Amino acid sequence: MPKLPVVFLLLLTGGCVLNGRHQIDSSDGEPASSNLRSFVEANIKATHAYQALQAKTLAAEPDRKRWNVSGASEEKLNRLIELQKEMLSQPIESILAWSKGEPSKFNEKKYIRAILNSSVSVDDPKLPVNVWISWFKEKSPKATLVKVESLANLQQVIAEVNRDGDLLQDLFRVYSALHLPVYFGQLGIEASSDQEFMIFAEDISSRMPGGPYNESPPVIRMAFRKMYNWGRRYSGDRDKVVMANELLRDPAMHSAITKAATVGSQRVAIIGHSFTMEVHWATPGSFVPVVSEMMKNANPKMQFKYFQEGGMDAARAYENVYHDALKWHPDVVLFVVMDEGPENRKALKAMVDGFTKIGAKCVMFDSLWPADWDQQPKKTDPVLLKTKLNIIEVRELLMSSPDKDKFLCLDSVHMTEPWHVLMAREWFKYLAGARTNELDAKTLALPSKTTMTRN
């Protein structure tokens, strides 16, 4: 019997060739959907379109050729970028049904075909996304190609940094819902420490070409940390719910949990910067949403509402969120904002005075991170002394914690999981009436070392 042409064999198996990579790959026992692979490939191409535009101004002259997209004007590249955003915003039920070949309202022609049929090419094996594909495949040779590509696409976007808070989060959300891996542990690549990530990063960095983004080992190590914490959050392997349940089972929290049930109905507003927000990559869960999750079990009558912005100081909080928070009529207001300088102290005083007038109790921690430890204590500040701001003491707990050297994450600004666990304990106890503003000897004697996974 004569051998069939290779092209005919591909047609028989239902495969398609896209940029020389697409093929049927069921080596881990899960035949990949052709639609699913097309979805990931489209995201890779659209991401490359965005990065090709970036390379025009950010890449060194010798490296720009690799990022050139022949036949695609700036207008066409921007159109692909917008299509990707719109595609990721489609109802996840529609995308999931379409990926399985089931009836769906997802418009394949408008999104997938338009992106894949564009002149954008990612054939160059030295492009970062292909370096990532090669590396993940080496580390997990049994993984299907679509799973490897989904991780490579996430790392492709992580390199940009400036789309961390929107498009990247959409990718994590959609890929997780499509049952694609969102961190390397799901492919059996075992690593969790920054030391292990640095070993990986040095290997990958040595393979990277020049381009519009920093691909040095420290930056790639941070990319691994981002993927690890965000991926575990989106997969549910470790998120605010897991952290809350662990604290609810902690015998040291039993008394506070019992007291929380007696507090009754309260509205709690949090006016805070990134330390209170769930989107940051430094920890699987911030202490604020962790405590909110705990209260769903301990006291469901307690309501929480967040008024948050990254990098927010008191002056910006007064301008951007204070009036909305005031309209909500909270019973308790927690401030986690930068308050250095006369303008910020003036704004903080104005907010505290405003909330106090409507009967709200205003609270603020005396310290958040090591840089605060040498500052003037807030409870002795002459401006704040004129307000009814309650200062919750945690500084001594933070300074005496055996985990304090692990508090700062790789960016030397944000806090890792051990810090958030300690702060979640104290914030929960305060809301439950299990501790006062001041620390007592009993509180200081409690073990503060966490046994949870650390960065």
C-alpha cells in the first residue's frame, strides 16, 4: 500500500497547521480540542501584535526585525489588540461550549478566524513565546501542546507588566474556566521558592533574544512568582477561601471566632491601597478579603465594601473614594493608605472627621511594613491626635515575628503571605471584639509563625 501524503494524514486526524506548531497532541491522555488550540493560538498572535507595536519604540535597533510584522499596518495591529480584549470579555459559558464543539453564540469568525488569518506570524523560534513553549515542553514532555502554549501565552503577557491588571487577569480567568493550566505546577513542574525560580530564570534568560521587555534572570524569577501565586489563586489551589478556612480551623483563633458571632450586623468599609487588594501577585490572598471570607462563616451579618486604588495615599482617597464610602454609611472604616506629609495628614483628618460625624468608627494600623518601624508612632502624631482615629497596634507583632525577614516580596514593596496571615489574624480579632487597640502581653505571647506556604 503506497504511503499517504503527510497533508492527507493531517486531514484524517483532524489536525491543522498554524505557524508550524499546531498538531494533534494527546500525549497526556486528553485529546486537545481543535477549537481550544485555535483559541490559545489566537491569543498568542494578538499578544504578539501588541508587542510588535511596543518593539517599534522599546526594542534596540538590531532586535526590531524579529518583531516586525510585514503587511500589517499599525491600524491592523491595533484592530487585533481590540479583538483580543473583546474576545476575552465574551461570556465564559459561550467560549467553553464553542471550545467543546457544542452549540454556542461565540463568534468564531469575528474573533478566532480574524486573528489567525492575519499576517501576524510567530514563526521565529527565538521569539520569547517560543522560548517559553520550548522550555515548558522540556520540563513537562508529556503535556499536550495546547497546555504548554497556554502557559507560554500567560508568560508572554506577564513580560509586559503594564497589562497585569486587566488583559492578563482576563487570560488567567478564561484559561482556568477552560480547564487549561494557569501555572506550571499543573504540568508537574515542582517549584515554589524564589531560589528555585531563579534557577529556572537563569536558564530561560540565557535563551531569550533582545526585545522590548526586560528578560533578565531577576525579572523572569518575578514572572515565575507572579504565575505561581496568580495561577494558584485562579485554579483555587490556594486563594482567599483556602487561607480563610485554614485560619477558621486554627485553635488560636477559636475564641475570636466565637466572639465574632455576637457582634451582630455591621457595615465595614475598607479604604485601601494595593496591600488590601486581591489583584496583586505577592500573595495568594490579601488579608482584607481573607477576613471577609472568614466572616461569611463566623458572622454572615457583617458586610464589607472595598474602596480601593493601587498606590493610593490619603489625599487621593479623599478625592476619589471618600464621598462614595460616606454615602454607604459604614459602621467601621479601615484606612490602609499612605499618609506621610502634611497634605495626606490633612486629608486623613478630614475623612476621619466626616465619618465620625455619621457615627462611624475609624481605625488604622500603627505599622504596615518595615519602613514604618522607625517612623513617628501614629498615636502620638499631633494632627491625628485631634481626631477620633483608633490606632490598632501591630508593630510589635510584626517586628517580633519569626517570619519578618520573609515579609517583603521580590519588588521590595508589597507583602507576602506570612504578613497577610498575621494581619488577617489581628484584623479579624479586632472586628470580633477579641482585642483592643493596644496590644497586651497575652497577644504578644501568641505564636506568630505561620505554617502556611510562603513566598
